[in-house]
Amino acid sequence: MASLAFDGMQAGSAHSPAKVAQRREARIALLLSAPALVLMLLFIILPTIAVIFLGFTDFELGYGSFRFVGFENYADLIGDRTFRRSLWNTTVYAAIVAPASMALGLGIALLIEAEGWGKGFFRTAYFLPVASLLVAMATVWQYLFHPTIGPINALLDLVGVTGPNWLGASSTVLTSLAIIGIWQSTGFNMVLFLAGLSAIPRELYQAAEIDGARSAFSRFSLVTWPMLGPTTLFVTTISIINAVKVFETVKTLTEGGPNKASEVLLFTIYQEGFVFLRVGYASAMTVIFLAILVSLMFLQYRVMDRKVHYA
């Protein structure tokens, strides 16, 4: 009798109005998220699996058959001078663009936040490079960096300095592309830092001033910079990822030259996959590129979790 009563209680609890409502909400949530899940499966998960699979083959576009070669593509990448050069150029480019665009973005955000008027105008003005098409702006940058008629070299001539061939010399081409990357990324970083600055309670600045932090630098070091920790970490990760993904400027302005001095990882992948049609080899490069991005995101999450744990 006791067991029958217990089974009846279990059946009643299973069909209670709360359980029924919970299952209904779960079905509705699944139904509403189904389009996003299908799109994610079709455009993210399945293409990623296909790229990983093709990286282990010798598939070439236009050929009807291919064979499984294992890690042969990855072994070839180790000895590929072009791949090593593009990986090094990408690293140097990111090492220049990411910290410079972050520093400028933070400085501009601090100036705009301290400005009592014209905030909307300055936000829009500094964000315009992010919204503009870089391919369309390439003509402007090509003119600015022109060795004979460009205004940059004209200004250098005024002070007695002979300007270099910015986009045509191996020693300056990567720096020139980095300047364009900084110009494009600073506005986006500024917006992110502005969001972080607006979330800092004003009472903290008043308390710091009462405690003796009279100068702007003291308030920045004691209040602003510690409170911007999560925002700075996020901006760092986004800046590095965006710098690693550089492609448009290289394709439009230099085509990886001269002598592969500006060839970056995405441009090498493009050349192998769409010019030389070596899709399997390009897929192996893409897997390495995805591994770099995933490692950066994993590093961000680990650092954020550590900060939350210590807090």
C-alpha cells in the first residue's frame, strides 16, 4: 500500500501543472532557437568540419577525385617558407596594430568622456574609419603613401627628410599597412572603452578625490584603469583577432609584395585555395588559423575566470 501511494505521488508530481508548464516552455524555447541552431549548423559547424576533413586530403579544385594524405599537408607547412614568412608577417602586424590601436582608442575615449560638449560629433568622427569600406579607402591611402606625389613624403621633404617608397619597399611596406590597420581599428576600440568608462560609478572618483587623488593621473591609476580591467581584456582579444584577420589592405594595395614582405596568413590561404586551387593545402592552413583564433579566445576566458575567482 505504501509503495502504491508513493508511485501515485510520483505520477502526480510528474503531471503537476508546474512540470507541464516547464516542459511547454522548453518546447517553445527549442522551437524559437531552432532557426538559429540550423543556421549555425549549416554555416559554421558543417563548413568547419569540411575544412578540417579537407586538410587531410590532396583535394584540388577542378579535379573529380582526391585521396587521404593524413598529416602530409601539415608536414609540408613546416618546411614551407611562404607559410612561415606569412605567419611571421601576421605576428609582426598584430604586434604593431593591436597595442597602438588600443592605446589610441583609450586615449580618445578618455578625452571624449572628459569633454563637456561635442561628444556625439567626436564619437562619429572617430568611428567613421570603422564604418567605411577599406577597399574604397585604399585609393586614398595609396595616394597618401605615394613616393613622389604623396602628401606624407611632401611633408617629410619640408623638414629635409627623404621619404621612402612606403608600399613599394620591403623595409616599410608592413609598417605602412600597420598604420592603415591602426587607423581602422582605433575607432572601434574607442567605442568599447567608452562603454567601459560609462559603466564606472561616478562615486568612486569622488571617494578617490576625498582620499587624496587630486590629479587626473591619480584618479586614472586608482579608479579608471582597475575598473576597466574586463573591458581592456576584451578589447585586447578583439584587437589581436582583428589584426590577425588582416586581408583587404594586403590584397588591394600590395598583393603580398614586394618579395612577400607583406604577405600575411589569410592572403596565403587565399592564394593557395583560389589562385593555385590547392584546396586541401589551403584547408590545412585554415585549420592552423582557426587554432590560433581559438587559442586567443581560450586565453581570454582563462584570464577572465582567474580575475573573477580572485575577485
